[in-house]
Amino acid sequence: MTDVSVAYNQSDFAYRREEGINQSSLKKILQSPAHYKAALDFKMMPTPAMEMGTAAHCLILDGQEAFDAQYVKRPENIKLTSKEGKEWKESIGRKKILTTGGKDDPWGAVQGMAESLRQIEWYAGTDAEYIKRNEVSIYWDWLGLRCKARLDSVLVEEGIVLDLKTTDTVNPELFTKKVVGLGYDFQAAYYAKAAEEAYGKPFRFIFAAVERKAPYSVDLFEVSDEMLEEGMRKCEAALRRLKRCQESNDWSNNAPAINTLRYPGWYQPFIETQEPEEDLF
């Protein structure tokens, strides 16, 4: 039995300070040891879409009180460089400002996404255990390495791990491409493993995807057994590679190689069109 511990509603700051390998860094080692090392050494600057996703996670998973403690709506028609604006900004302390309107409408989008998700029973927030089962931190040993995971939602009785994703589209084909391209299969397997270690039973894994723009459509995507098994193979291969790198202290990048470029299957070959003959008269 591995040494497993579970922390409920642990702050993100406290989670990051705890010892353990997280999945987002670990999967980089499948690219190269150098990619893994860089992920640890260099903090990635969040994009506006990522910041909006973080705000949505806070409101939906942590609740209104936690959201109000961290975020504030920027008043309309106020210039932050003006005396009034500077005074207002000073009054809000370290709260993050969400603007309204514009191309992305961060404040409106966060509220809209939350409202759409609350139509699903899992996110309605009406049961007494709602906050407790969100933002669950799990620490355990896997292949001799200390691992950690922060799960969005764990429904223990149902045997389900839920992961919230804000996205451009919930079109199944396009979302599947995102899952594969961004390594979400790795994340799903890693988190399902964490839940199994913590609660002693297998878990299903479901992505709850919500679009960032109106009408904030929501859809649910369960990760198949086949995808979880493939993700598990990747996780264990990554852990074994990490152990070898730690033992050898070799964090080399991949050696350059010549790759042959070929047209993808969707490419349509160029066909020369017949040029019209010039009018002689």
C-alpha cells in the first residue's frame, strides 16, 4: 500500500508548495528531458483565455464567496489612470480585475459559463458536499516517485472524476483533436490513478467542456477505457524516463534529425486550370 494522503479545499498556493510530480510537467518528459526541466525552471505566462478559465474554475468549483474574494468587475466608464480609477484600484487590494464587453467580455463570459454549467446536476452546487468534493489534492507514490494531483471534482460514490475545461467549441470532433493534441489523455489517466489510489476503487473520467462565448454551450466527454489505457502507458513511461534522468542527471534535448514533410490526407492536389484564349479581335 502506498503512502496516500488527501487534502480537501487546499489552496492552490499550498498545493504547489507540496512535494510531488504533477502531470502537466511530467508529460513534457515524453518530448525530451530538456522539455521537462524547462517546464520546472520557467514559469509559463498565462494567456487571456487561460486567465478566464482560472476565473471560471474559481466561481464554479470554489463558490461565490471565494470568487468575490479574488475577483472584481471593473466599473464601466472608468479610466484606471485617472484619480478616480487609481483610488478604486487601490481600494480593491490584490483582487484580479475582470473587464466587461469587448471581444472576449471576461466578466460576462465567466458568469455565462457558470450559469450554463449549473444546469448540470453535478455543478448545481445545491448539495452540502459540493465544495468539499471540488479541488481535491491527492499525494501518493507511483513507481517509486512521489506524485501529486489536484482534481477539479471527485464523486466518490459514483466513481467519477470530473475535469472542467473551457474551450472554443464543444464540437465532438474538434474537442477530441484538442484532447489528443494537448495530451489530455495523459491527464485523464494520471487523475484517475490518483483517485483510485486515494479511494481504493477504479474511477471513470469525464471532461465537462463549456464554450467561452455565448451561448456558452456545455457538453460532457467520457474518456474511453482504450484512451485511459493509452494514457496510463504514457504516464508510466514518463515516470520511468524521469527516474533514469534523475539517476544519470542527464537532461539532454533530442538530437536534431531530418524529417520528411508530406502532405496530410486532407490536402487536395493542385490542378492547373485552362487559361482562356485571348480575344484576337
